[in-house]
Amino acid sequence: MHITLYPTNKDIKMKIKFVTLGCKLNFAESSAIGKELIAQGHQRVGRQEQADVCIINTCTVTDHADQKDRQAIHRIRRENPNATLIVTGCYAQLNRSQEVRDKHASLWAQVDYIVGQDEKSSIPDIVAHLAEKQASGTHTALQVAVEEPCHFNHAVSYDDRTRCFLKVQDGCNYFCSYCTIPFARGRSRNPAIKELVVQATSAIEQGAKELVLTGVNIGDFGRSTNENFISLLKALDAIERSEFRVRIGSCEPNLLTEEIIDFVAQSKHFTPHFHIPLQSGSNRVLKIMGRRYTRELFAQRVAYIRSVLPDAFIGVDCMVGVRGEDEACYQEYLEFIRELPVSQLHVFTYSERANTRILKEELLVVPHKQREARSSEMRQLSDRKTQAFYEQNIGKPLTILWESNQCKINGVAYMNGFSENYIKVSAPYDKNKINTFETITLAPSHLLSK
């Protein structure tokens, strides 16, 4: 489907509902689309209110993610029977073929527009078109706009005034044997550094106190512009504005160089917080997965971070139950993680993804119950590591950025905030502290939310 740019009639206001699933990148893109729709005069509404247009931004990283996508489509159609339903994101991208849609005919029969990654930025034009059709009483038939993703669409999340997610990169060239993300997101690509500096500066001037750099493989930044990731970090660090800080999103261990770690250690604005995908602690399984590093390299990266930033938060992505992960490999993996001085594990249970290379190999298939048992064991280990990391920081000075969200503990209102090294703390609610920095000495009483 070719999407024509429609003039915006601000006299025709549509009620828009968003459902966003998956990663921070999706949330940044939904936020950017929402901001443009609001600028056109439309209104974002919550779950309880009927909408004219519902936009579901989907994820497809696992079978569980696919299931959540399908549940969201059914639920939103049930709750908004008269709305135009637009499905976009990774699930829409990978399920774009007529053959696949025919297999889930009852699901896609509820959808009016299927919009791919490259076409996401045209959703405001689709809504403008729908507004004109609504005024004329014309019915919307199913339309599909999905091409192979190759463009970079800018996105900045402004939904949370305190924290802003800045999309700096999209796509991936790695094609790991178990992963469909390169097919859903396309090849690695990025905008110019100068464009991102303008966006970051604007976000800070609008009140954002924390920028989170997000993308699919952000360490691969620069392929489109002959620049590199460290140059982007230096340019953002050089922004001369009021107090703010920057967090680096997930970065592959082979791309997280000692130069980057050293830069973060001496920078003005970057936080001592690293998120590094490991996926397995067995070299045999890493090879099966097509990962570009060994467990020894990963351990070296963690050790180097600890040597220059001993109090840094280190989060690690861990996948369990992948094909070929026999009991010996898993025990080797578990022991490696136990000894690794990291702060938290983000545990994923492997699920088979159609058209991935790993399915073509003769490998041990781990039973689903065993996958879940391994996930549970890893998550318990993560809880112990996070608790130990928090306790190691008690008595140390931390700078907290207080957020607007509230929680109640024993009937008392508390507010939450995060330190530079990503420790979540709580304190009695004080609206004057929202979106401000405060230096505290970490005490057990600050860890009520943990």
C-alpha cells in the first residue's frame, strides 16, 4: 500500500489509544508518533475510554511476546469495537505475508491496518486520512504497508519528563542463529551525530534530566555515517546545558571497548551503568548461537569495569534452554554466572523462532519444563546478586533523580528515584523533589521498594 500524505484538518479530532509492547525502542517510537498526533490536534486516551483509533506497537522476541501481541489485538478490538485498529512493530513486520496472515485469519480479521517498521512514521498521515474518512462516513478496509526496513526513523520518548529514551540506532547485522530481530528491524543504520545532539539538547531544554540511549545494537553505531559510538558519546557529553545525565543502553560485549569504559569513568554526564548481553556462559553454546565473543572476553569486560568503576551497576542478558544447551553446558553457564561480579540478570527463556538457522541444525532440544526450571534458578540467582549489590552500597553517597510516580507502603505515600548506578530508592513523597537531583547517603530505609 502506498501511503499518501494527507492534509491535517485540525477541526477533525480523533481519540487515539496506544498499546506498546516490548523494548524501550518501541516505547520511544510510540512516544514520537503520539507527540506528532497530539500536534495535529488529536487526543490520546487511556484504556478505559473508547477510542477512534487504536495503535498496537508489537514485539516478537519470543513466543511469549507473540502471545501477548495476539492477546492485545483481541482485547483492544473487544474493548473498542468501532475503532480503527492499526498494528505495527516487529510482530507486524514478520507476519506481513498473506500466507502467514491466512494461518491466523480470525486474528487479522480484527485489524484494519498492518504497518511495518519503515512505515511507522507515516501513522500520523494514516490517522489524518482516517479523520477525513470518518467525516465522510467511509468504511476502512484492511490495508497493508510493510516493506523491508531500511530507513532510520527518529524517535524520542517524552512521555516521562524525567527520563527520556533517545533512539540512536536501529537494526542489526549480526544474524545470531536463534534471533529474528534482523528480519524484523532490518540492517544496522543510524542518523548523524549532529542530528542526535540537536534532539538530545531539545529534550534537556524541555526538562529531561536523564537520557537513555536506545537501539537494537547501539555499539554498532556509525555504519550509515562513517562515524562511531565513542564519538557519539563524546558529543553528547559535551552538551552545555543544565544538570543532566546519560545512560548507555544494551551494548554487545565485543563492542563495549576499554576506551568506552574509560570514557564513562571520566565523563561529565555518563552514569556508571552498563547493560551487556551474555546469553550463555558456555563457549560451546555461544558458538551454536553465533555470538561474536567468548565467555573469557565477557569476563574480561566485567573485570575491567570493576577495576575502573567498582560501584558500577552491571546488568546482564541471559538466555536459558537454547537448543544444544545440555546439562553440562548449563552447569558450566550457571557456575560462570555465580562467579561473575554483576548486579542483575535479565533472564529469557529460549523459544523457537521460525526461519532461524538454529532450527536447521541437529541439536539437543531442551524440554520446556527444564527451560522454565533453569529460568527460575537464574532469576533467584539474580535476586541474590541485586540484593548483594544494594547492600554493598549502603553508607555510600549517591545522587538520586526523583521521579513523579508514587507508591504506598503501609498507607504512607512514597516516591521513587534512581541513583547514578541504578539503585532504586524510596523516600516520603515530596512533590517539590520531582525531577530534581538529591545527594543522599544510602541507608536500609531507602530500600523499602526492594
